[in-house]
Amino acid sequence: MIESYLLPVSQLSRLEKEEMFSLLSRYFQGVIWQNFLEDLRQKNWVILLRLQGILTGFSTLLFYPTCYQGEEILVVYSGDTITDPSTWSSPALAQAWVKGISALHQTQQKPLYWLLISSGYRTYRFLSIFIKTFYPRYDCPTPPEWQEKIHFLASQRFQSAYDRATGIVRFSQPQVLCPQLRPIPSAKLKDPHVAFFVEKNPGHEQGDELVCLTEFTQSNVTKAGLRVWQTGSPLQIPYPITVSEIF
């Protein structure tokens, strides 16, 4: 059984960081140890998945407050995320992610937005499976109020790396999926969400990242998302989550 953990980045051991780097390097090109550490320092939480003690997946998170048009909001930004292909059929990461974000959000009574960048169709497809309303999407244009919020948060987070005209982030040293994981099976392109992702992010194989945004609420979760939220193994949280330590 896969076990999942929510940990503050500050509590990660050197060995755990090396495990994460090794897993990420296995499936991405351009992963550099010092860059990995620097990116990790910019996050404050991490979800780890283990099977019989072996790390099979992780997702780094930056959970932070900001002010948009005079309103205080919370944002969770998903950083490096990878699972071993042998676990792709398992909902373990989705279950841990939803439960982890819910646990963090419980300490703060403010609107929470999920800022996601995606260079792979699998990551983008996560939204359409588990979230009702998110942008951009194939079946309706992004409303102006959502587009402005995307521009604000993406510009704030990525600065000049964010292209407002295309909604794409281009890092100077992108991490690119290994060649065997880059191609999208033709059958997948029949899915309108996947086809839209490819059209919207034509440079995804070179590491271009599509900026996506949704509000994280239980009412905005699909039936599949609710099953994920309410089932699965308990998320292990070894360190107490307190308001003073959450950010």
C-alpha cells in the first residue's frame, strides 16, 4: 500500500532531498542538483509517496497569501511533481494532494486558488478529471475577470518568464520530460482537453508551461474528485500544522 506524507520543506532530510532529486532526474532532462535545491527552498510544503519505504512520487508546494484587488486570498502553487510510471494507475498522489491542501486551508478562512503550470498533458488532464471550473479550457473562453487574475498571479510569481499574450511560462533552464515520455499517444488526442492543451501549448515538449487557475473549494470538485477527497489511506502529517508555521 502506498503511504503518503505532508511535510514542511524545512523538515526534509538530506537523504529525502536526494531521493526526490533522483526520482525527478529519472524522468526529466535538465535537472541540476543546485537548481533543484534552490527551487525547493522557494517552496514550503511537500507531499511524499512511498511504497514499502521507497519514494515513488512527490509534489512540492508553495502555499502563500497575497492581495488581489483589495481582497486577501491564498494561493497554492504546484512546483516539481513526479510519480513513477508504475503508479500512474493509482489515485494516491491525487488523494494526498487534495487532503494535504485541505489540511493547510483549514487553518485559514480565505478564498484559495490553485496556480498550476503544466508542460505535460497528464498534469493538465488532472484538472478536467477532478475540477469542475478551471481556466483555460477548450469548451469556453476564459472570462475577463479570471484572465486578469491569471495575469496578476502569473506575473507576480514568474515575472518576465510569463508571456501574457500566450499564457505560457518559459524558464531559462526548463526541465524537459525524457524522450520516451514526451510523445502523446494519438488516442489521447481524441480527448478534447488534451487536444486543447497541445494547441494552447505547442512548445510543451521543449518545457513550455501553460498557466492554469482554479478556485479550490469542495463545491468545485467533480464526483471523481469527491471520491478522491473522501477515500484512500489517511495522509500522514508528522508535524503539527499551525498558523504561524503554514507559510
